[in-house]
Amino acid sequence: MNSPFPGLYRAASAFARPSARLLRSTPRSSPIADSVCVRCRRQQIRFNSGRQLADDPRWVSPVDQPAQIVRVGKRHGPGLIILALIPVTAFILGTWQVQRLDWKTKLIAKLEDRLVRPPLPLPPKIDPEVIPEFDYRRVYAKGRLRHDQEMLVGPRMREGEDGFFVITPLERGEGESTVLVNRGWISRKLQDQKDRPLGVPKDEVVVEGLLREPMKKNMFTPDNKPEEGKFYFPDVYQMAELTGSQPVLIEETMVPDLVEAYDRTEKGIPIGRPPQVNLRNNHLQYIFTWYGLSLATSVMLWMVVRKRPNEALRRARISRQL
């Protein structure tokens, strides 16, 4: 080929030949080959085959699919901090439940030790301040029940039947204080004393039961209405003030017997509670729940931290490398 600038043509040819050799010698799986294919494929189609970019069925016009700004520099947001707080908080709560379990186990053991001791006679005067030290202690007292001051606390369910707890003042001998006695449960249909003549003894009786610490009312229990004769919660101090008794409550007990319970129901005699410690101890379940939640959220946190970058971030990294 004759050219007016033969030297310039040879220099340009020599400059282009190494690039062609580089393309032929570069493996197809290398990043350089991939980048060359991506950048030069359309130019090769146009210049080598004489076709235009629009002739390629895979070609998409920028007008039809405009470029979008993608944020790729930030992997995690404030949600990662919240996710990190969940396992820590759950672990702290699980550890707290371990301490609660130890405390509740020791408390139940102490109360059960009091139950196996023989009953004590109730002293003539009781100091309300020392009652917590004798909680669940078996005692007995003699006196007459003041049925005219009887109070029904309810509603209370027993084996699917609605009823009440019967709380009656026990008037003891001369020089002795009057105390409150929770005689047990009766059915709602027997709330009228006329329907249970055997359940309102007139003679002197001996009451044996558990000396109980006054319970606390929760926020869901309505307030008592003593002026209407409605009691929803055994407020010992309020009942003692209404009846002129000491704020001392004895829960009458009976041996748990199904036949005895049916017999008392037929006669209208209140069914006493069994001499057992009825404190709930579910702390072991709470321990498994909180520690399990801590473990599960820790795994989730690890998966989020170790998550592979999204496709946009991966392409941006490849572009920087090239």
C-alpha cells in the first residue's frame, strides 16, 4: 500500500499490534477480558460487522432505561444498633430470671417447711407487723362466727363454676381480738344464707387454717364497693375496719377430697383450700425464653453483619479495580 507517510503508517501499525496480541492472549475468564468485552462489544459489532447498536436485540436505549443513582457506600443503618441491643437485653433479662428462680425456690422451700410444723394457737392479740414472718404458718382459733357481717368476695371460679369466697369475722373469747376467716368457696346459687342453713353454724367453732399475709390488688381488679356489699378483692385492712376486727386473715383449710367437696357443696358448707403453697414458679420457662431469644437474635445479627454486598456495590468495586 502506497502512502504519503510510510513512516507514520508503520508506527501506527506497530502500536496497534501489541494491543491485538494482548486481547488474543488474555484469558476469557480474567477481569481484563470481561472488562474489554463489556466496553468494546458494541464497538466491535459496529466496526467489524458493519452493524449499528440498534441492530443488536439485546441493546437497550438510555432513553428507555435511564440511569439511576444507587447508594452503595453505606452497608448498615441505625437498624443494626437496634438489632444489636436485642440480644444484649434478652441476655440481661435471662440472667435476672436466674436470680428470680433462686429466690422463688428458696421462698417456697421456707413456706413448705412452715406447713409441716404443728398448728399454733392464735394469741389473744396479734401484731400485724409480724404476720409476714408467719405467712403460711398453720394456726387454730376458737370463737363464734359473725354471719351477720359476712362478706362475699368474687366472682371466683372453681372447676368451671362461678362462686364466691366467704369471709366471716371470728369473735373470740373475752380479752381476745376478733379476726377474719376465709372459710372457702361457695357456689353463686348459694350466696343467700337461707339456701345454706348448715353452712352458717351458730355454735362455737374451732377454725384451723393458714395465717396469711395481706395480698396486694393488681391494676385490673376493680375497687370494692362495701356500701353496696360488693367485694372484688379481699382487702384485709378495709374489711377489718368495717367489722371492727384486727387486720388478720386466716384461710381455713381442708384435706383435698373430691367426695368431701361434693358433700360440702350439697350442704352449703364452704370448701376450704388445701394446705399447700400456691406460689407460681415459672421462672425456668422465662430463662429458656430469654436466653433462646438472645441466641436467635445473635445469629441474626451475625448474618446481617456478614451479609454479602449487593449487586450495585459489587459492580462499583469491580469498576474501581479496573
